[in-house]
Amino acid sequence: MSGFQATAGHGDPHSLGHGAAREHLPKHGGGHLVSKRIVTGYGFWIFLLSDIIMFSAFFATYAVLVGATADGPSGHDLFDLRNVGVETACLLLSSFTCGIASIGAMTHRSLWFYGAMTATFVLGAAFVGLELREFAGMIAQGNGPSRSAFLSAFFTLVGCHGMHVSLGLLWLLTMMAQVYAKGYRDDILRRILCFSLFWHALDIIWVGLFTVVYLMGVGQ
């Protein structure tokens, strides 16, 4: 009988059903998980870098066209720093709450995770709402994207960032639903980490946008 087991062990390339071979499976499985985590992180960083390159092109376009107002209003005439200041405060606070949510997920503290993710969503939604109100007010005054090259570049740059924030809010809700349905699995924690990186990247881009577009625009 023992001879048959030994022969079967050699004839089974996948080592199925043999206790001695099972000892190697956790190592293989663990290695597979580590490899998947590295590939996921590497791929997501490539995505973030490509996004930053895209925004760099929009920034460069805006810098070239900022003076092309076609005898229309400039940033000094249009921008309200009080409104933009509230937008900035909302987005920066949402970055802090997003960090708290990440800590809550990694430590499996649901109160921290759900509470901080809810706060992040509310702050992000407030940012998008204030930005849409700014756009609607400018368009109502006849200062839409077609008014001048300057406004075309402005709406493209700021609107693209706002679209990213809106997509981030949908991603946030998806992560909350996945944690609720499946718990703090390794694959879900990786997605939460990717979401956190994405959200913080949007905050960094907004700081540059706030400085280049709004502060410099009002100062001209």
C-alpha cells in the first residue's frame, strides 16, 4: 500500500491529495499573492503617472492660452477666491479623512472605515457641487468655454480634474459596498490602497491648479 502511495505521488505532477506535498502549497500561494500585489501596485503607479502626464499637458496648454481672452474677461474678472478657498478646504480635508479610512481598513476597524469614507464622500461631493456652481455662473454670464481660448483651456483643465473627483466618488461608494459584502479581504484592501493613492494624487494636482490658475489668475 505504501509503495502504491509513493508511486502515485511521483505520478501526480500537481501533488493533489498528498499531505507531504501540501506543505508546499501555502508557500506557492503566498508567493502568488505577493506577486499579484506587486503587479497591481506597479500597474496602478503607471496609471497615475499617465494621468499626471495628461494633466501636465493641460497645464502647459493653459499657460500658453491664459492671455488669449479675445477681449473678454480674464481670471482677474471671473475668479472668486472665497469660493475656491472653500473648495480647496473641502478637498484637503477629504484627503485627511481618506487617510483615516485607509487606516481603519488596514486595522479592520469598521467604525473608522465607514465613518471616514462617508466624510470623504461628503467633502468630495461638496467640492464637486461648488465647482459646478462656479461653472454654471460663468456660463450664465456668457463666459462659457466657447467665449475665448483662455476659457476653453480653463474649463478643460479644471473640468477634467472635477471629472476625476466625480469618478473617485463612485469608486469610493464601490469600495464601501465591497467591504460591506465581502469584508476586509486582501484583494479589497489592495483596491482601497489604490483608491487612496488616486485620491491623494487628485489633491496634489488641485494644489498646483489652485496656485497656477486661481492665485496667479487673480493676481494678473
